[in-house]
Amino acid sequence: METKVKIINEAGFHARPVSKWLQIVKMYEAEVVVGLGDKEVNGGSMLAMMTLGAKQGDELEIKVSGKDEKKVLEALVDFVNQGMGEAV
């Protein structure tokens, strides 16, 4: 499964929202890959997610596979759409 979601929080992806993102990913049995432009990274890796340099207005492509793919995809999209716990 895959979908796209736009980052709406002011600071984009930095350590705090990536840490929360990883907590969500680890709750489920699924592989997550995140794309931005021509770059794709492991969505379950702090370092990989930080290398994306995703900022407000960027559109992420989230690809998931595995037992809980639908649940993790919904949870990650909700997390991003709600501003990742930060100011929007």
C-alpha cells in the first residue's frame, strides 16, 4: 500500500517528530519506506528519516508492506496530517 501526504507543521521533520514517527512504526508489523523527490529511505530508521530533510510543504510518499500495512499507513498519515505534535 502507498499514499502521499504533505507536511504541514512549521519545522518539518526533525528529531522530535521523527522519534514520534518511529514509535508509531514500531507498534506494527510492517515495513515502511518513505520517499521525497528522488530519495527513498527506511521509514523505521532515525538516521535515514533525518537524511530526507523534509520540511513544511514537502510531499512524502509512504509505502508500507506487511501484516499491519493498512493500520500503520493510517496511523502515519494521521500523525502527519495532525502536524506531528507541533505547531502548524
